Amino acid sequence: LFEVVGLLNCAASSSTDEERDELARMNLKAGIKASENAAFDAATVYFQAGREALGSRGWEGAHGTMLNLCSHAANAYFVTGDFDSMNEIIAEVLSKDIDAKEKFRVSDIKARSLASAGKLSESIDVALDFRRQLGLPTLQKKPVSKFTIIREYLRVKRLLKNITAEDIASLPALDDKRYEMGLIMNEHLAASVSNFEPTMLPLIIFQGVTTALKHGIGSTSSSYFAGLGMLLCGPFGKPHEGLEMAKAAELIIDMRGKLFQSGAVYTLFRTQGLCYHWTSPLQDTLAPLLKGYQVGLETGDNERAIWCLIIRSYHLYFIGRPLDSIQKELEATISVLTQLKQDDSKLKITIVLTTVKKLRGIDAEAGDKILDSVLAAAASTGNVTLSAYVNLFKLEVFVFFQQWRKALDLVLKAGDVRLFINYTFPSVRYTFLEALTYLKASQSASGWKKRQLKKVAHKSMQLIRGWAKNGNVNVVHYLQILEAELALLNGKNKKTKEKFKAAITTSSRNGFLQDRALAHELVSAYFKAQGDDNWGNYHIVKSRTSYQEWGCSEKVKRLDSM
């Protein structure tokens, strides 16, 4: 096919209109075949040759062929990173007086390209505007009140009454193209608003679930049920109901065949990255998230493949894997993201890598500058999620280095970090570090300030206590450490020792090496403050051993210099 098309292209100038129409169709076929083989550079040549064959008469004389050539070419240019050519073709299609549904492919690519370039607000505008053109219910681009979120949730809850995961997976297929296109645009919205205006996300998810329940299951419906699962598991505090929705999402993928595989990677990202950590060991998410990354690359869903890779990298750090092995994996990940031209995603990995190197005592000063530059970049683009991750990992370092004044300053200035990384395990980790910071600050404060700090700490502790009560095995030792520090604050020595002992046992049993080290260090400080140097020295030795096993060389160095 490729050789034949190449020869015909050479003779195109002397062809008749009918022959040029046929040549355009052959170039379209060759370009699609090249794209399917991931030869996108070659594909752009065929698509361009097809457009040239049709010339200025293409939109009138061979409308369908020209539309397909432009739509496929825009996607190929997007994949190869030729954004100027991509934008030129997209603008050409959007300028035509054609049905809105015919502009879907290029509008889809435009929204994706803007998001990948960090232009989240513009990507949101494109997606919202296209839904309006389709005549579908469309959100307003503004913060959503808690009242509105609860009201819409109750409507969805009524629709789901007495419906099981199996019932959801067995719903009829969606056969309305408008709703199908609208669901895909809402997926772009979901990705962008998470980093721009996260209060919009629940309503987007509710729209997707409602569409499935009223009109049928579309190719991306599984991701909306997974999204509802993450809402229920996280902020709504109903993990068992959330897991039922996650199960529904996975059943849709399993039961519906290849037609519904387009949402498979996004679904896996949401179930494994945002749902299951609320009740299952964090360690158990690593293999499925790696699979999601691999499947995404194999199917061309690079964007969501990278999401799986990023959240997996974060989980690797939080489970207490030795820092040297984490550093090697993060450096390999950055290399992959560089090749895929995913600069925004690379920043999210850079945050973790910089933190790991700082804990290991490598390029600490340079690391501070890198994190500050990422924070500045996030502020300039309005990427609140990126800012939240920087603040989380800065707080990690302050806590491990016992820099409580800096830690307090950070949590006071950072605001509601949980809002911007909601549903994720990093939001859980931040809640723990925030509560611990407030407790340590209250121990050295007095009067009104002490009461206020203790009150704020108690609020964060209540969240963690609720998660533990609902079966979150990853936070049990968090709660035990916090309860030990609270008992210390209240002068309850027996309870302080009991809770620290429990925290050390639990973190050891569940493999959280870094938190075992932290617990030993905190209880060592407690015993020394009580004048018990024997137990104080015992625990500081245990702490040093655990930090060394974790690979936190800088911390070991600091302990040795005390």
C-alpha cells in the first residue's frame, strides 16, 4: 500500500478530479495504517498528501474524506509534537460551517493538547464550549458550593437505589453520539479541573453516572463509576459503597469487550490509584498501576498511562521502599517522560526525586531551588495540584528533620492542601503530617494559641480516626503516633508510651520503614524529656538504624552530630 500510494503521489499533478479523490482516499488509508503502527511521522506525510490531492475543492467535493484527513492529521501532529501544524489544521476544521458532531475529533485533540501544555483554563473552555454546541447540560466554569455537590449527589444516590455493580455493568449500550461525545469531553474536564477548580469534579462525575443510568453505558462510562467510587471512598467517607462502584467500573470493562476498552486505563488509574488505598494495603496498588501504564502505552493512551506511572511513583515513596531504589526508578521515569515530551508530568516526578535526594543528602541546596522553581511555575499557570504536591513534600522533609517551626509556617501558609490532592494517598499523608505539626507546635505553645493549635490538630486527627474506623490499614500507625503525641500534650504518660509502642509495632508489621524510624525518634525525645536516658538512647539507636535502612543518609548524619 505505502509503495503504491507513494508512486501515485508523484504523478498527482496530471490526474483528473476523480483520480485525485481516489488518491486522497488511498492516502487516508495509508496514513491510518501508519498511525496504527505508531509511525506517526510517516502518517502526517500521507495525510498532507491527501489534503493536497483534494486541494481547495476538498471541503465541497469530498467533504467526508477531507474531514477524516484533517482529523487524523491533527492527531498525528499532536503525537509527534508538531503543534503549529496541528493548530493550523484544527483552526481550519473549526472554521467550517459544518455540524458540531463533525468537529468532535479536532475539538477533542485541541482540549487534550492544551491540557498537556499546562493551559488548563483554555482546555476547560474548549470542552465546555463543545458540550454547549452539542446541546448538552454544561457546567459553569466557577467554584461549586458544598450544598450543590450534596444536592447532586443525593439525586445520583436515588438513581442508584437497589442497583448492584452487576446491574450497572448489564445496562444497555449508549447509542446517542451526542452523549458519547459529551462524556469524552467531560473526561478532559475532569482531568483539567482537578488541577484548576477541583470543586467542579464531583458534578462532572455525577453527570457521567447519570448519563449511563438514563441513556446507557458509553465507551468511557467505567471511568465515571470509578470516579464515583473515589468520591465515596474519600471525602464522602463511604468506602464500602465506593468499592461497589469501583467493582462496577471494572465489570463494565470486563463484560463489554474491546469497544469499551478506551476507558480501561483511566478506570484502572481511578480504582487502583484513588479507591483501593482507602481499605487495602498501599503496596497492593503497585503492580496494577504498572499494568495500567503498560496497557496505556500499548493502546496509545499515553496521557493516562503516565497518570498511572506518577501515582505509582508516589506510592513507592510512601510505602517506605529504600530511597536508593526509589531514586533509580524515578530517574528512569523522568527519562521516559522526557522522551514522551510530558513536561508537566515530569515536574510531578521531579518533586519526589528532589525530596528523595535531599533526604539522602544529595544536592540539597539545588533541590530547594528546584522545588521553589516548580512552585513558581505552578503559580504562574494556576496549577494548584502541583503547588499542593510541592508543599506536601516540603513538609515531609521538615518533619523528618524535626524542623517544626518551618513545618508550622508551611501548613499555615499552604491553606487547604487536601482540597487540591483529594482522593489520593498523598492527601492522607498530608493530613497526618499536618496534624503532627500542629501537635508539636501546641506542645511548645501556651494559653489561647496552644488551645487553637490543639483544636486544629484534633480536626485532622478526626479525619484519620474516621479512615481507620472504615478499614484503612495504611493509617493505623499514623493515628497511633498522633494519639501518643496528644497523650503527651495532655500529660498522660502511660498512654503516651502505649501508643508509641503500638505505632512502632504497626509500622514495622506493615512495612512503613520511614514511619518506624520517626516513631522511634519521637518516643526517644519523650523519654529524654522525662529524664530517662536509658530508654531515650535505646530508641534513638533504633531510629538511626531504621533511617539508615531506609537510606536517609542526611538524617543519619544529623543524628550522629547531636
